[in-house]
Amino acid sequence: MNRRRAKRLLLLPIITLIVLQAAEATPSSTQAIEYWLTQHFVHSTLSKEQQQAELKWFHQAAAPYRDLTIHVVSEDIPTHRYESQVLARAFYDLTGIHVIHEVTKEDDVVRKLQVQMELALPIYDAYVNDTDFIGTHSRYPETLAISAMMQNEWQHISLPTLDLDDFIGLQFATGIDGQLYQLPTQQFANLYWYRHDWFSDPQLQQRFQAHYGYPLGVPQNWAAYQDIANFFTNIVKTIDGQRVWGHMDYGHFDPSLGWRISDSWLSLAGANDILPDNGQPYAEQQGVGDWGIRVEHCHPVGASVSRGGALDSPAAIYAVESYISWLNQYAPPEARDLTFSTSSAYLGRGNIAQQIFWYTAFLPDLLTDQLLDSDGNPKWRVAPSPRGKYWQKGMKSGYQDVSGWTFLRSTPKHRAAAAWLYAQFVVSKTVSMTKFLNGFTPIRQSDIHSRYLTANSDKWGGLLEFYQSKARHYWTPTGLSVANYAALSDAWWRHIGPAVQGKQTVTDSMKQLANTVEQRLLAISKTDDLRCAPTLREAKPESYWLSQPGAPWPQQQAPDKPATLPYQQALQLWQD
Amino acid sequence: MARLVPLILCLLLVTPASATIKLLVYDYPPLVQINRQAKPTGHAIDLVTPLFLQAGVQYQFVKLPLKRAIQQAAQHKNTCTFPVFRTQRREADFRWIGPISVNRFGLYSLAENNHQLVTLNDAKAHKIGVYAGSAVANYLTDNGFSTYETSSIAQGLQMLKHGRIEFWVADIQSIQQASSLVGEQQLTPSLSFYTSMSFMACNLSSDAQDLDALEAQLKTMYLTGQAQQLLHLSF
């Protein structure tokens, strides 16, 4: 052993000790850890010792960024309010990093993200952005691939107990290249919602059976949903002196109208292809994905039937015609002027019998006295959404909103690093279960299957049962077929709006929508720097594509035979 | 006499090719400041003026109150107004060019008060003053704050000086100017909490070529850093 090497070896334990001492939590941080663990993060799948170790790690890893103020932004749902108001403060107490977590309207988040991506203006240090953007983030060079960063620059500031395999939404945040671009921080689904107490009322059951010839229950298809909507709106009309309605939706002409249609209506109608096998690489897949866009070997090739897409297909037209007709016939008249946010608050009034799909992020709005029974449990339930006549087994069964921490290259590196620490904190096992109890948007398998949440599942009307089942894989966010979400999304509400207002037919609206989407895909391919760029196919007669296997599906004249199931049997469908 | 001052404050002819776009502006310091007999000034004016010149689009400034400006821009061809905050309800009514400002708002107090705020919620127990009708005022209302809305920045700052409010909401760009209004007492930033972007809202029937040219030119101005400089952006 040479002397220089021996000296180095002698010094090693001393250096290690110095490093360990420096890394030791300070008395004030120990107090802060104790305070947050005993007063706030009481429910966790980790033991208290494991939680302490996790929080100590944050304290130590954050040392180079102490006293930094960073800005992050997310949409306005209860989960993000909890992050902004409670978790940002906890993170400050534990790390000294001051996080300004702004909560604003979804369209404002998207606009700011778009501005930062296009103009390289570092407005925020991180965004909580829906994974509906995964087709964008993984095609454009502006977004950091988190999985690559974790193996390189962020390796030393990546939480050893982050446990990515525990996240239930990771596949939705994974791009066309297999890299992770967004770290899920909340998930909620669009599920069928109904008044279980009314559906269980023997008198109402009897009236329904007498009128329709089959039992009142969880509708399995749109035909049954429509019958139930008609039953409550036009036959029952009042319950306990209150006017009641058999259907709820919203139709105000603004961006949230677009989400309503693009999120679920088309997929529930059965406009798209059967979901591809998860194991198949994206580059090998072809078929019609979300928004009726046909993709071949990762390239979007068309949205209209004439190019093999399904946005103006018979199934898509049937979806939007059903949406408008039911909004007019069965929903409260004011629903036509409500939006994403205001319609959810409306449901809390307690005069709606069912909603074809309901955003479970608004669960806290429905834990009101009016909608809770004497035991404090909901009078309502969530169940699998009924499907339209084109729907087939293996197709997308509904929409799931997954939001993930997203980092852009234009953010200064040290600020992005500090934001990465905050992002990991708000999804860590120490806080994730408590966060669920404040927003009901689960992200971790360990929480979903925990004894504590399972024991309390009655309080959430079927939400936990959905997330404990395999069904959550078939409720998917907007997928990789949408090459640039921000550039395409406004086309939805701009074209659907005139049809809702009765100014033009649904067929015309959908033809125009498909045409606009294709024009924009063409423009994107010419002007933008992106991989797997759109390459529009040549147009062919629609009859060609409608006679090919798969979507776009040909016109189906025969209506569905209405079918319902008792609640427990309907839940079993999730398990199967 | 002042009432007779023409509404049209400035007319610049650049090229004879396209229609003149009426730019309806209202007092919204520091983005737009209306000076009765001269052309309007302010950070957004500093950006918009070279934007139109460089895009080769003719324009004229017209002073109007906010509500009328928005109404007229929605109704009349080749008319735009700024600064306007995009909301879901307004989105369908205009073609939007921007951002023509990005502002970060904070809670400011007199240095002697030494308030420590970590999250916006910490300020709920305090009296807050904010400029009436601003986007940040709406943001605070949406977040459950009850604020004192003032008709001018000077009024709010006087309330702060005399202890009638504990925090004044201002954006970073305007705070230096505001400090001078409270005299020798220093304003201290207690918490920056909201970022807003404003846009130019243009009539949907306006000449699309002109608006495309403006949009493209604005992008160039941002990518070269010129826009950030004119808007005094610190990020």
C-alpha cells in the first residue's frame, strides 16, 4: 500500500463523519419533524421512524437550496389547495425552501405552460400539468425527462424511498420513448354517479319496473341511462317536495365544454379502437386513439374518417348527439350555462338522480349534510359508467385525470432542482395518505390497499373500490395520439359550441372539428421541432375506412337493449 | 376644456397596406398610464408600440374605460384592447395576442411591521388593500379573502401608511414607483403569491393577416429578449 493511498484511507472515516455530522438534523428541524408527524401526517403506510428518516432526508438534501423562494402552479382542486396551504408550509419548516404554490384555473395553467414552452420565459419552476400532455411533452424537446434526470443530475436529490413502482399512474406519464416525463401527484376518475338512496327506495323501484319492465339499478348502457334520466325528470319529477332531475351535465360555451366532450363522451360511445396491449412498444402500434386521431408507428396520420380517424365517425356523432339531446331533455335548464366547476357545485344541492360521468376530484363538495346519511356515509355511490352502442370490451372505459409534476428546460437548473425536492415531498409516503384524506385523489398503491383506508372505504361511496380494482387501468387520460394538446384542444369547444346552441348540426360540427384538427396537425408538422411528427395520410372515400377492421366503426342502426345491475354486481365488473 | 381633448391620443401611419387597428386603452399602471394630452405610457405601451411598428401594422390609441373598451373590442372590426386578463368566460369572444405583460404580485407592508408570511393563507387574518377590478383582486376574492379595494394606488398606499390596512398588493414592477408615494417609509415584500399574464384582446373579424403578423413578431421579441427588457421582467 503506498503512503498516499494509506493516508487517503485514514482520512475517509473522518470525512464520512464530517459529512454525517453536517447532514445531522438540527434541533429546530427535529422539532419541526416531530410537529408535522404528530400534528398532521398521522396516517401513513410508513412507521413513524421511517417517516422521520424520510423527512430528515429532505432536510439534508435541501441544504444547498435553503432560503430559496420558488414558484410552482397547479389547477384549483382540493388536493392542490392542500398542497399549497399545508404541504408548502411543512416543506418550508423542514427545508427552508420557500415554495409559492399558486392555485389557479386549469386553462390559466395551460396557457402559462404554453407560453413558457414557446417563448422560453421561465415563469414557474415547476408545473402540475395533466398527463393529457404526455403526447406533447415526449415529442417536444422543451420538457425534461424525469427518469433521465433521476439517473443523472438529480440522482443525489432523488428520494431513496420515492418508490416509483408504487405509483398507480406512472404509465400515463410515460412518453413515446419510454421515459417518465411527469411525476403523478393526484389522480381522479370520471365515474358514473347516482343517488343510491333513491335507487334503493322500494316505491321508486316498483314504479320504474312497472314502467320500463326491468329493474331500477346501475345502468350498463346508454339505453338504460336514458330511461332512468327520463324516469326521474319526467315521471317522478319531485321527491320530498323538491324538483328532481334524472341527468346532469354542463354546456356553457367555454374551454371546459371541450374537456367534457374530449375526456369521455367519444370513448364511452365506443369511437376508438380497443386499447393496445401495454407491452407493445408505441412505435409498433397503429389504430385510432384518443380524440379520434389515427396513429401509425407513433405518427398521427388523420382525424377524419377519410384519413382513417374517427372524429367525425358515426360513433363520434352519436356521442355528441346523445350529449346534446340529454342535456336539453333531462338536465335542469340552467345546466346549459354551467361549466366544469359550477356544475359540480350544483350536484351538491341534492336534486340530481344520476350523472353519466362525474369528476371524483369534487368528492369533498358532496360530503354535505344533504348528501350524507345518519351514519355520516354518502347517500350516493360511484360505479362503472354506462357505455354507448359502439363500445366493445377492451376499449377505454372512461377518463382519468392524472396530474404530474412537470419540469421545463427553460427553468434555471438550481430552481428546478429545488422544485424537484418539493414535488417529491408532496408525493412521499410520509404525506401521501394524509393528502388523500384531504383531496381523495390517490396516487400510491400502498395507500389504496392500506388497512386504514380500506376500513374507511364506506365514506367515499365506492371510490376506493374503483382504485383497488384493475379497472383503473381502463380509465385513461388523453394518450400519446395527441401530439400537441394546447395547440389542438380549443378546437373542441369552438366547434361543439355551435351544435349545443342549435346553430348547426352535430354532423357538420364534427366534420369541421376533424378538418380543423387535421389542418393544425399539418401546421405542427411544418413549423415545430418535434419527434414522431404528424404525417397526414391521403384522403380516401369514407366507405374505404368504414369497411376496414377496427375504428372508425361503421354506422350501427340497432339501439342497445337497456340493462341494469344491482350496485354490488356492478362493482364486480371492476374486479373482473 | 379637458373634455374637449380628442379621444384619439396618437396616430401613427406605418404602411398604407392594411387597415388601422384601434387600440383601446385604459389607465392600468404601470402597464398603461393615461396622460390626458400626450400619448399613453407604461410598460405594455413600451412593448406594443415597437410590436406594431416592427410588424408593419398601423394603429391608433384610443382612451376608453375598461368595460367599454372590452365591449367595443368584442363588437367592432379591427379593434383591440389591452391589457386584458383571459378568463374562460371571455375566451370565445376575442382573438388573443400576447402575453403583453407578465406580472408577479406580492403582499407589501411597511418595513416596521415585520410580518412573516409563509403561505398566502397566513395573510387571511390581516387587512389587505388591493387595486379595485384588477385580476389579482379577483384572485384573492376567489380564494376567500375579503379585501379593501381602492380606486387608486395612491389611496391604497395612504391607507397602508396610516395603518388602516396591513398589506398592500402590488406587482414587483410597480412597487418602486409606489414606494415613493409613501414617503421615506420603506415597503417590504412579505410574500409574492400570484403571477398574472395579460393579453391584447382583438375583435374576431379583424384582419387575420395583421393579427398573424403581430403574433409572429411578438414571439420574435420574446425569443430575442427584447420583450422581457421592455416589460422590465426579472425572470
